[in-house]
Amino acid sequence: METLSWILIISTIIFAALGIWGIRYPRSAKDWNKDRAETMSLFFSMMIFLVFFLLMWYVVGVIDWPDSMDLIIWSSIIIFLSLILAAIFLPKGTMMNWGKKGKKVKTADDDDD
């Protein structure tokens, strides 16, 4: 492994340890307006982003990617096929009610009564 890889891995571990230490023993709890559950949610959201970033960085460095034209062609084929499958299996859409609970949202398919 390169030196930069070790630095990033060690800094991730230090970041996690300091975050857990800061949540376990908060010195300025009166200034922090979030409860422990919300603080842990924020902390784990940051950790998930950091781990995802490190994994993507590792994958980009390790995998031998094909040409960009191949990626564009295959991604457009996959998107086109998924749109065709969605049109076949979901002809009226997902019928999700985005309005308030109990309130019916009027769509273009509804009859004007």
C-alpha cells in the first residue's frame, strides 16, 4: 500500500475514535442542541460517507476500467431496457400519493365529476 492509503485509513480510524470519545464525554453539552440519538445519526452519516468515499477511491485505483465509449454504450443500453421494463410492468406509474395523508391528489387520468 502507498503512504497516502495508510494516512487515509489511519485518519479515518482517528476520526471515528475522536467522534465516539466526543459523544461519550461531551464537555460542551449545554451548547450542543441535539440529543444523543440525533448526534449518533449525524456521526454515522459522516462515517458512512467517509467509508463510501474510501471504498470508491480504492475501487477506482484497483479496477481496470474499460474505455469510456464502452461505458457510455452499455449504460445507455441498461437505462433504455429499464425504461422499457418500467413501461411494461408499470403502465400507470407507481400511483404514489404525494399529497397530505387522506387527501386525494387529482391526476390527469381522473375524470372530472
